[in-house]
Amino acid sequence: MLAASSAARAAPDETGVTMRWNRLFDDLEGRSAQERRREVEAEVAERIRADRARITLADRLAAHEGDVGLVLWTGRLVAGVPEEVGAGWVLLRSGRARLLVPLGVVVEAEGLGRSAAPPDQAVRRLGLAGPLRSMARDRAVVDVEDRLGRRITGTIDAVGADAFELAEHPAHLPRRASNVVAERVLGFAGLLVVGADR
């Protein structure tokens, strides 16, 4: 009898061994699931970073509703509602005025939301010449501020690929030969802001 009970004590408890193996397998499965979750989270985070890296200022301006302030490299602040966005420019509506701003002169955008329009839909392929031609067609009197800090008022006569012709005249007078004080050719690269009243 004593021998039988010692043999029972010496024999492995199959239930205990099975439970230990089950706990080990459960632990391994749990660790594996945690590792898979971490890998998925890391992949999602990397994709989010990659998506954000492709978002341009133009994409964000195109999605923005309401006023935004743009600090230009001269320190000047222009504000308005983005009305149109193109390849390298934004047209802001500020009361009755339209302000054409090349994005290359923008240092900071204030009040800009985090959302972005999809690039293919948000940013028109039209370059800076497009809105300048529109102003020329309207025969709008424009106020041009260049990177040198000069302000020139007049009417756009013609727009080329990288420059435009401006007949300088006082804002309160129509564009007539007798009112033109100078004819200038202004390069796009020198523009800071082009303002026009509608």
C-alpha cells in the first residue's frame, strides 16, 4: 500500500503537465498576437507619415474653408479665404479684393486646418500665368508688390510664360495712353502679391 501511494506521488500528474503546456502555448500565442499588433501599428504609423509627407501647402489651402493668414518672406501678412489654388499659387478673397500670392514667398500659414484635399483634385495644373491672364482679360487695375518692396499700380497688358507686361498708371484713372506713366515687364520670380478689386 505504501509502495502504491509512493508510485502515485512519483508518477507525473498528467492534468498538471497538460495545464502547464496549455499555459505555455497560450503565452506564446499571446506574445505572437502582441508582436503582430505592434507590427501592424508600426506599419500604419509609417503609412500615415508617408501620406503626410506628400501633402503640400497647396493641398491644405485647397481644402481650407474660411480665412487664412499668409506671412510672406518680407514679414507682410496677407489674409483672406482661399478661392482658387493652382500650381504654385493661391488666390485669396479678402472683401472685394483678390490677392494672388505665389506659394514660393509664403513663410507661414496662420489658421490653416489640418485637412488636405486630394492632390489630383485640389491643385489645378494651371501655373501663375493663368490667373494673371484672367486679370488681363478683365482689364482690372492691379496693385503689384514685388520682392524688392516696390508697389506698382496699373493694368496687365499681356502675359507670357514667365513674365507679364504692366502699363503703370494711377489706380483712379483708366488705362489710356495719356495716363500711362511707364510700361514694365515684370518677371514672375520677383512677385510677392498681385492685388485686384473685382
